[in-house]
Amino acid sequence: MRVSTGIKGLDEMLDGGFPEGRVILLCGGPGTGKTIFSLQFLAAAAERGEHGVYVTLEEPKSLVLENVEVFGWKLREREANKTFRVLDFCAVPFGVETYEVKSRDTGDIVLSMTKDLVNAVKEINAKCVVLDPLNSITVHEQRAGLKRYRIASIFDELRKLRVTSVLTSEVTSHEDFYMEEFLADGVIWLEKSIQNFNLIKTVRIEKMRGVKHDEQPRRYIINDKGITVYNTEPVKF
Ligand SMILES: Nc1ncnc2c1ncn2[C@@H]1O[C@H](COP(=O)(O)OP(=O)(O)OP(=O)(O)O)[C@@H](O)[C@H]1O
Ligand SMILES: [Mg+2]
């Protein structure tokens, strides 16, 4: 079974959409559209009657919802009628709505976040989950082995819940080693580059286990409808 990404052009690149119940990593630098992408995915799910939970780990909930108001996804209404839920798990306490993180131990953070997430998923019978960004959870963990274990345990928890999940990852280069790319079932990159003094944005599917997917980078735009991928046009460099 496939789950629509909610992004025009991307489902075609994925031969129908994300594989159901899998963990997808969405990688990209600042301002590439990771947050918009992930909320567009949940808004489209809600539109089909599939409930979703969005865990914000960096931007406070009020700002996240304000930033995407322009797209008309009715997220506040959806939250009010319990078809959508935002869990504010910001590591930095910006305001009254945010959680106060009492411990910097990644084990404690993972435990309390997964507990709240499992409860929220069960309460609204969610089928889709977003963690935005995943890096925030393990940022204080210096030990590589433990970092890998924490990430793997979050992925396990999500697979057990049988939700289709998009986890954003704040990364800018392919040169560094990101273990989460190996642990995830799918990896998508959002990238910006300059071509003849023009900025172009491209989306590329690095991997998607069990899916025969488009391997070419394709251009995407962000406008007042959200993200649209031009999946039939080649990208010229
Ligand atoms: N209404 C809009 N029309 C066109 N472009 C927009 C609109 N709203 C946002 N953008 C673009 O989207 C970018 C922000 O997208 P988003 O917040 O999803 O990025 P992000 O990858 O999550 O960034 P970060 O890593 O900083 O969280 C803006 O920098 C802007 O370029
Ligand atoms: Mg973001």
C-alpha cells in the first residue's frame, strides 16, 4: 500500500507515494521547505480522513502554524476537531506553550517524547506522523553508538505504531556521515543550487526501500499552494 505525499509531482516519482508504515527521512538545508513539505503531507492526509500528529522540536507551535496559514490547510480547525495534533517539544523554551526540557539526557528526551507521541497517535487514531527536526533530539548526544541506538529506537517505535512517518533532518552536505540515512526506509533530499545566477530547488530520492522510484533530481517550487514538483522536466546544470 502507498500513502500519498500530498505533493503534486512527487507521488509519480515514488510510483504512487510513500510505502505505508515506513520511516522516511527528509534531508535539506535551511529554508529548503522541510517544514512546509511535512505539514503538506499531514494536511493532505487529513483531507483524505487520515489523522496525523506533528511533533515540533525546534520552532514553537504558534509560529509553525502561523507560518503555514497562507497555504489554507485549516490546521487549527483540524486540531480543534481532533483530526490533527501538534506536540510542542521544543528543546528551547520560547514561550508558555512549550515543554520545559528538564533533562539534556537524550534517553530521557526520547522516552518522554515517544510516550507522548504514542498517546497522541492512539488518542486520535493517527496514521501519519512527522518529527521536525529529528536532529534536535540527539543534538546533546556526543557518543556515536548511543546516538545510533536512540535514533534506531525512535524508528522502531514508529514502525510498531504502523504509522507512515516523515522525519526531517537539518543537513547541508552529502559528505558527512549521517547514520539516520542508513536506518531509515526512505531518504529524500531537498537541495538548492545556483544555475546561471538563478536559484533552483531540486528534490531527489536517495533511497526508498521496496519502491522503483525516479532517481533523477527534479525541480520544485514553493508558492501559496505549498510545494509542487515538476517531475517530467529534466534539470539542466
Ligand atoms: N508563501 C510562500 N511562497 C513562496 N515561498 C515561501 C512561502 N512560504 C515560505 N516560503 C519559502 O519556504 C522557506 C521556508 O520553508 P520551511 O520553513 O519549510 O523550510 P525548512 O527547510 O523547514 O527550514 P529550517 O531548516 O530553517 O526549518 C522560506 O525561506 C521561503 O523561501
Ligand atoms: Mg523547518
